[in-house]
Amino acid sequence: MTRVLIAGLGNMGLSHALAHHHHPDARIVGLVNRSGRVDHSDLAGYPAYSDFQTALTETKPDLVVIATYSNSHADYACAAMETGAHVFVEKPLATNVTDARRVVETATRLNRKLVVGYILRHHPSWMRLIAEARDLGGPYVFRLNLNQQSSGAEWETHKALMQTTSPIVDCGVHYVDVMCQITDAQPVRVHGMGLRLSDEIAEDMYNYGQFQVIFDDGSVGWYEAGWGPMMSETAFFVKDIVSPNGSVSITDGNKGASADIDGHTKVGGLLVHTPSGDRTIEMPDEPGHQELCDAEQAYILRAVSEDIDLTRHMNDAVQSLAICLAADESIRTGHPVSLKEPAS
């Protein structure tokens, strides 16, 4: 039975906690949030803490799930691994590449399992999308975005996230990871631009951004993300992969509200286009948000019990973060950023 400590009980942390609550091979030994209280009825019986280090010391977990704000991810992950625990950490792995590499180096040095919360890697429809794109062959054009017309509680959450992380980093790592899985090439250069569209966020933050990334196989990628009540819900969810031999597109992405979390992972169907004709792939009965979180947590438990090699997974997490942080740097400086040399 794996002893599990969960840090952070927001949207993702709560879902991860419920996954372990229902998993037969896991036992929650503690929950950490800022208030030190747990309001969810299914989780009310577990010990609650307001301080992460105290919880780590007192509960002695085998696995720590980290779903706190981004600026604590690296330090919490390293602290957990130093005490003997394996780690699942929500994306982004860190807020800079140096810290991300520090987490991976700690996992390697201590022989700990480290899984980063790239939820699309556990979604059968997105796995099919990647496979169909790879079958076409590159080089590729990636056209991906996720804009969210958030208001009320959702806008408050986005404003809180933007205290440490921009939309193109917070969401972008998912979709850049998809680009990297498809092309298997190294990123060369990133061009970014962005704009602050609200007086409700800090002057040095922007709530809309887009960037282009160039890979060494010639592939080019575009990603766009915006948060806030001003965002349009027209074409807010574009997922196209184009190659010399055709294209693969998600067909049902712009249905429903852009702020609906379940909608962010739904594929519904794929359209595979080639010069010889089109082919539609239906994706019925797709997993919802909780089912995907269940799959993520089942994977880290299996990685521990089966000693799965996570080297590629960890390296991919650093690379996708490096691309998004380079885009953020490009937006802030107004200049393209080269990735030929290690990012810092």
C-alpha cells in the first residue's frame, strides 16, 4: 500500500486526491492546503496540514502529489525526494529551466520516480492524434491554441495563476509537449508576442500571448493562449497538424464554453486529410477530467511498482518548459530567443 501526501487542493489537487482516495493500492496520509482544512466530504477524514514541510516530516509518505502554485513546484518536489518519496508534480515542472533541471537531477541522483502532470499523455484520443500525425511524416506545421473566456471564479483563478505564470507557459507546456512527441526534433528558435488586456493583473504580466517555434527538422509550431472576460469564443480551440502528406485536425474543439475544463481535453473526432481523400475517426466515450486524473495517478503508482524508466518523460518535460519560457522571454524582451545553447 503506497502512502500518499497531497499538497494543494485546488481543481487539480482535489481531483488527484480523489483518485488516490478511490485507488485500492493507495492510502492518503495527509492533505496540505493553505487553510489546513478540508471541505470535501469524501476527504474529510484525512489529516490536514497548512505547512508542507510539517506534513512531509510527520506523514513520511512514499509518494507526494504536488498541485500547488507553480513557484513552489521545484522546491517541494526536491524536498519530497530528499526524504525518500517519489513525486507527481503538476505542470509546469518549475518556473525556470534551471530549477526544472534541478528537479530531474535530484530524481536521477536519488533514483526516485518523477511524473509531470501532462494529462494529454493519458488521453486515448490525443494518443491517436499523435500517432496519426507521425504516420503522415514530417516536417510539420503545428497550429494549436487554447483561449479561455473566463469570468467570476474562473477569472479569479486565472488572475491568481498569473501572479507567477503566464497563460502561454501554464497551458502551453501541454501542447508544446504534443509538438515534441510528434516531431522528435530539437527546438532551435522561438519568437513570441503578447499583450496585457486587463488592469486587474500586474503591469509586468500579460494575459494574451502567442509564439512560433522552429525545430531543427524544419517543423514550425504556433501556439496561442489568452485568459479573461474579454477573450473571444470564436475559434478558441484550434488543433491542426499539417505535413507534406496531409493533415490531422480535431473536429469538435470549439463546442461548449471555452472555460470548461472537461472541454479542454475532448477530441470528439479527428479528420485525417490526404491528397487521395479524407478520413474521419470518431472518438466516442472519451474520458472526463476526473477519469484522466485517475489515469495519471494510476500511472505514477505503476511507475513505482514496475520500475518504469521515466528518463524520456522527464527530459520531455524540461524541453517543453524551455520552449514556453523562451517564448515568455521573447515577449518580455521583444527579441527572438535561440535554444541552440542550454536555456537558463
